[in-house]
Amino acid sequence: MREKIFLQAEHIAVSFGEQKVLDFDRFVVYQGERIGLVGANGAGKTTLLRVLAGELEPDAGTVRLMCDTHFFRQFSEGIDPFELNGKETKAMRVQDKIWQETVSGGEDTRMRLAWMFSSAKRLVFLDEPTANLDMKGIALLKRKLLELDTMIIVSHDRALLNALCTRIVEVRDGKLTSYEGNYDDYTRLKEQAVRRQWTEYENYTSEKKRLEKVYVQKKQKAASIEKLPKGMTPREAGLRNFLSKHPKDAKAGRMEASAKNVLERLEHMEVKEKPRELPKMRPDFRLTNPPENAVVIRGEGISFSYENGAEIFRDASFQIRNRSRVAVVGENGMGKTTLLKLIREEYPLEEGSIYVVPKASIGLLDQNMASIDYDKTVIENVMKDSVQSESIARTILARLLLSAQDMGKKAAVLSGGERIKLAFAKLFVGRANVLILDEPTNYLDIPSVEALEEMFSEYEGVLVFVSHDEAFIRACATEILEVRDGRTVNYLGTPEEFFGAGAQ
């Protein structure tokens, strides 16, 4: 039996200009539910949260709230320090930050979360609560959120959705589709739906071919029956049919009628669309002239401090092996991004050395998109510095969920997420054989992150990346480098070993 209703939305419609963002009949939240909202960028997840929270008035429909609520927004809205609960600020480890004028992005997120937990509201709306949090902060947040009774959460962190959610609601084309369980249950149910779609499509195409063959055979048979007897003119055959109802011609008529019935069955068949199938062609990695060394990057006895005196590394050592995919992890401020910049020689070392083998060609994700020519099309941008064929380039773009229509668009009209995918495509078809990436999944929706995971898991070169996304790390990384205490880089082995050990 369901618990009592906390929220009920009916006949909701929201449009921005000509674009209809939401258009659904009913959405109900019961006490005790923890609902994850998923969908592509721009699908309307944040808009839905704002409507449900009463912050945005829908064009049509009603929202009824039967309890008190708190809305945790993705971007800072400020907090009232006097409303903070000491227990919650201590739990979120920000008790010494409350009265500071400036705080980091991660500290701001923790303070706003402490404010939310202090509010003790019965229904909580959360929009990307893990933004700016490191792995330790995410683990802390996960424990605290499990204490909440009822929530609706938008997050790209699949591990968080798996740990929290009792129901997943997909926002797509303005409609809401509900799936019981967590994110893994959602993907399993979606895969089952795709398999059913394939079965229906295969049955449809098989039956269509069979009926088409039967129709042709019946038409041919009717035509052969209707052939005039030797020496008889059409006028004579018509007179004979009228006077005698010749059985041979009656049989031809029945065959024609049977063929017509088959044709009607064909025309009234319910069309089953073929499920979308992404191409699997991979780049020819030999064209990047990859290094053959067992170790591609080696750091020994490195020390580095910023100009303000803050020590980041002291006598730290590490190595990056060939064909490895290495996730650099650690708390905020420990030096993960700094390590990537030291490898790229953006900062001078105080002591020690970082050696990169001569044949290593380093590729970076262009966060500023400076390499994109906005007057050129997507495919023209990708082919500009490509060592791969155009067919490979188009396959890479398709696998990153850019459509054939997108490939002909000018880069200037692409969304932010589409531009990032274009930048990734340029990396995959370019000369780079070592990719060094800082938070590569930022600004990507879950479907795009999963597409990127598949590409990275097949990548034949060296991949070094910073990420706080546990699911992404598990899917992509073969090894872990942990930056700890701001001084040392400890190699901890595989993601399974690292996360199994509790990511201490």
C-alpha cells in the first residue's frame, strides 16, 4: 500500500517560445520515495523541478504540494547563516567556513547542503548537488541524503542515483516515463525494451517479406491463368466468359482476389521502426605513430609550490604505463589539476623531473573551444587536423550522439554540450596518442557520458584524466593515481581495489 501523497501535478504544459519543454498528464510523489530525474541536456529536468517546487508557473496544469519543501539549486542562491544547524555544518565539515567572505566552489556547495539539511523539510528538490564536490564530499553527501525521507533529484552521478533512488523518471520529448528501482534497474529495463523492439522489428520485417513474396506469387499465377488460349482473340475470350463462365477464368479471378487480400494485409500492417544502432568502426590508431615504450610518462622526486608558498608536491613519484587509462583522484585542493599541468610543462618544477617519451603526442580537451572554427561545419572542423578517413570521422561523431544532420551544421549553432563532443571527436581522429583530460564529463548529460565511456574503454592510447565520477572511473580507468596530503602521489591499482578499499 502506498504512503500518503506529498505532491501531485496534473496536465502540465511548459513552452519557451516555440519549443514545448514539458507536456505530461500526471506525476505523483508519495512519501518515502527518492526519485531520480534523468534525460538529455535540454530535456527539461531543471524546468520540471522549478515547476514542481512552485518556482515556475506552468502554461497549463496544476501542482499541489501537501508538505513543506526545500529547493537545492545547482547554482548558489546564498544562505542565511543564522538558519544553519551546528550539527549539520559539522556533518558537512563547514563549521569554520560559515562567516568567511569568500569560499571555494566545493565549500559553497557543502554550506548550502548544510542549510538544506538544517531546514528539515519533508520533501527536498535537488539539482546537481554533487557539483564542485570531491569524492570524499560526494561520499559524505550520499550518507546524508540516505537519511532523508522523500526527494526528487537531478544528477549526472550514476553511482549516487544507484545508492539513493527508489524510482527513476525519464524526461523525454516533454513526457515523463517512470521506472521502478535505481539507475541500474532503469538501464536494465531500457535494454529489455530495446530487445523487445528488435524482436518486434525482426518479426515485422520477416512477415512483410513473406507477404510480399506471397503477393507476387499470386499475381504471377493469376496472370498465367488469364493467358488467352491459342488462336482466340480477346473479344472471343470475353464472349466465351460471358456465356459459359469459363472455370479457368473464374479461378484467375479468385487468385486476383486472394492477391488483393494479401496486399491489403501488407498495407494495414503496423509499422515497427528499427531500433537505433550506433556504428562500431574504430580509428586506425597506428596512424598516430604511438610510442612503444613500456612507460610513457615518469615523474621522480618532484616538488612544486605556488607563488603564495602553498606546497603541493614534495618528493612525489609516479609512472604512466603504455596503453593504460589512469584516473587521477583526490580531495579538492590536493593538486590533481596541478599534476596534469606539470606533465604538460605549464609550470616549472622546483625539484625532480617528469619525463615524457619522444613519440608521445599529447592531446588536451579544449575547454575554451579555441580550436573550433565556428564558420565551418562540424565535419569540416573534425577533418581539419584528422589523420583518419572521413568515414571514420563520421562514425566517431555518430558514436558521440551527433546526428547526420548535426554534421552539416555550422559549429556556431551547436549547444555547449555538442561543442564539447565536437572537441572530443577532434581528439579521437587527430594525431594525439596520449590524452590528458581534466574533468572530461563536465557539462555532458548521462547518455553522452555513457557514449564517451564506450569510446574511452576502446581507446588504444594512453589516457590520464581527473574525475570525481565514480561510475565513469569504474567504466574507463585501468589504474588509479591518488594525490594525497598535497605531497605524494600514491599508485593504488585498479578502480575495484581503490573503491573496494573505501577510497580512504
